[in-house]
Amino acid sequence: MEEELQRPVRLMNFVSEEQLDESKKSRGERVEDGTAQRDRPLFEILKENKDKKDAEFNERLKHRPPKALDEDESEFLDNLEMSKKEYEQWIADEEAQQLRSFQAAVAAQSFSVNEVKETPLVPPVPEQKSAGRKNPPARSLSMIIKVKPQAKKAKMDQGKVEEHLEIGEADGISFLK
């Protein structure tokens, strides 16, 4: 027990308030240890630091001479330019071909319309006179031509129609004896 009493008690580095105040006055307040408040958000501070680094980098690049293109790069750029010109030429040719085909189709359609207007659709049929006062010489005198409307034909009884018809019917025209 005596040994324990003889050994000095060591405390962890205890700092009093007075010592803290003195150290703050000598070195100033710091954000890292929480003695000072940040006046701006951390995002703004980090963005400002990044902008400063980018500005320094761009400033260093400004003073360098421009790099000359080597043969491979210039050949690639020439090929790229030629392929763009070929593509544009192909597009122009395709549009011109489509325009010509459209104009030809319009011309052919207008030609066919003009042709239709010039030629009548049905050739003129010699008109036959009705069987009013004069009988046509080709028909026999014992025959009477009766034209029936289609609507009445559907409404009439088929048995009555057959009684009146002896010869037959052709295209809505009945021949009676």
C-alpha cells in the first residue's frame, strides 16, 4: 500500500478554462475545433475552392502553345469531313430523285385525267324510239314491251308475275304476248 501512495497520481492533460482562453487569444479561433462559427455553408466553401483550382489550371493552359495535329489526326478529320460531304450529297440526290418521281406521277395523273375528259366513257348508242305511235320494224307487232321498276318487282307476288309473263324477262324488261 505504501507503494501506491508514493507514486504520483497522473491525470490526463487537464486544461482549465483560463488556459483555453489564453490559447484562443494567442492563436485565434478555429473552425476545426469548434471555437469559431462558419459564416457560410460548407457547400459554398467547397465550391469556391474548386473554382479557384479550376481557374489556376485554366491559367496554366492559357500560356501553353497549341499542340499541332499529327498525321493520324489530320487524316481522321479529313475522312470525317469527306464522309459528311458524301452523306449530304446522297441526301440531296435522294431528295431530287423523289421530287422527280413525284413530278412524273403528277404529270401522268394529269395526263390521264385530260385523256378521260377528251374521250367519253360510253360510246354513243343509237337511240331507239319509244313504242308510242310508230312500231319499230325489227320487233313483231304481236309483242308488247313493258318496263317494270325494280322496287315494284320485289313487292309483287311471284305467282302473279309468272301468269302475265309468257316469254321471259331480260334486264328488267318484260316481254308479253
